[in-house]
Amino acid sequence: MIVRDHEDRGALLCSWATRANSSMTVRPRALSSAAVGSSARSTTVDSRGRGRWRRAVARPRSASPDRHRRDGRRRSGRLVINIAELPIKCPVAPLELAFLADAYFTQRGIRDKVELVYATPLEGAFTKPVASRLLGGMLAARGIHVIGDFAASEVDGTRRRLKAYDGRELDYDLLVSIPTHAGSEIIERSGLGDASGWVPTHRSTLAVPTSPNTWAIGDATDLPSSKAGAVAHFQSDVLVENVLAVIDGRAPMAAFDGHANCFIETGHGKAMLIDFNYDTEPLPGKFPLPGVGPFSLLEETAVNHWGKLAFKWIYWNVLVRGKELPLDHRMLMAGKHAA
């Protein structure tokens, strides 16, 4: 992406950077961009026994024939969903898996034969206290056992056992584990990133302090915000204005507030919606129109589920094509109330 002169502002179309797991680093005048993203580093958790990480976590333990249907599909056992370490690309994705697994096994009529365990390095189900209590209660109501402060240290593939640094162990029949994430290797080699490969980024202007006239957005940054597509979209609104400001000789605005907005699929045709930023955790209310919605915050509704499905069309037909989405990049308190 090149800006040939001050008038060539049409070249600053950054909506492509809002796709999930994307990120962008930008230098003005001869304006260039690079989507570097982040990557999973499964080797940071020891995997012993049969083969490498994917085999250790994904191959079910052999079981007697009476535990299977004739077609070989498992009829019972323990499914452990684990986050090895934070940050990961989408904090709510493992929660969605837990909710959808519960719904799937319920619909198949075998939920009472399947034990679901959610093991996380967090103290509870989510990073923000109010949402963590609510989501933790929803998991408990579905019979999903949350094990907090579980820092995975080793996967013993032979014994089908997940171990933590504090000595705790979890046996499993099937383990779905999200490995440690780190920045791109190209960022590490360039010297632009920190020890984990994340690009140091100003939390409000999105400038890279260690490299003049450079900005970063998306999951490549070291920002304490969600590494999700919605966040990259809100960041891109700030990025465009700041790049144009610097080209015009003005100071960049400290405008990004860490805004994140995310649907959480909870199964059975329902979903939740959360909206938060650096300083304000998810609160109940209506979104995007205060008091009207149609979406409900911190509440399971069918409308939220249909909203998530509708966003697929919006993504391909609005965001990817660089069209304007009429949402403020800032988190607004209108329509929200205390939990």
C-alpha cells in the first residue's frame, strides 16, 4: 500500500486489516504495510509419549467396544478444553467450544456420559471480573467444570494426561488445547519486536515507539487488548487518521481506547455479546442503539445468535470491500448499566 503524495489519500484503505488474526505495520510517505500476525508455539509445552503435540492432544485413548457405537464414534469419556498460556488470538473462542460441545452432546443424547472440563491459566472463565462470574456461572449450570490458575507444563500422550507446573494433573480421553502464541518470527528476526515477538505499540496512538513513523495494529502488537478482528477494525479507524495527521504535519491523536466487541456462541441457537475496553469491563445493556438494541449485552438471546450469523455477510460485503461500518471505534457507555 503506497501513498505517493499528500493528496493520494484513497490509498489509505485499511479495512483489509480487519480480517480475523490480521495485523499491520505501517510507515508513511512511501507508505508500506505488512501483515505479519502471530503464531502458535506448541513447542513451549512439553509433549511426551507418542509423537508430537498434535498427536499427543488429538488422538483419543483406545477404549472397549461398549464405549463406542458400531460406526466407531465415541459414546462417552472426558473432554478437556485447555488454554496453555495467554495471550491467544481470540479469548472467547475456547469458551464457545465448551458451550457448543455441551449443546452437541446434549442433542445427541449422550451429555450425561461426557465430562466437560475447562482448564485455564486465568483465575476464572474470562479476563474481566463481571463477565468471568457470569460466564463461569453459565458453564457451571451446564455441568462444565472450570479449573482456574492451571498453567500447563506438559502433555503426556502415552498416559493421556495434562500436567500443570504446580503439580496438578488432568486425565483426558480427548484434549483440545490452545498452545502458547507468540509474535511472528520475521518480527523477532527484524529486532522490531520484544522477546516474545510482539511489536511494542503505544496503547492509544498505535505508534511503535522504537521505530519512528511506524504504527502497528492487530494481533502482532503487545497491547493489552483482545487479538481479534473487531479490535483490528476499531484500531484501523484510529490508524488511518493518525497516518494522515503525520503526513499533514500534525500530531497523532491518542484515540484508541482498547475497544473490543465480540459475539459468544452459547449453543441451542443463542449467543451473548460483550462490549468493553481497556478500563471498562463488559456491562449489561443494549447495542448498538441505546435502549433499543436489537442486541443484548451480557445476555443469551436468539437475536444475538442471528446477529453473529449476519456478521458473516457484513464481513465479506462491507468490511473486506472497504465500505464504512457505521459504528464508533470508541466504546460508548450509552445504553449500558451497572451489572
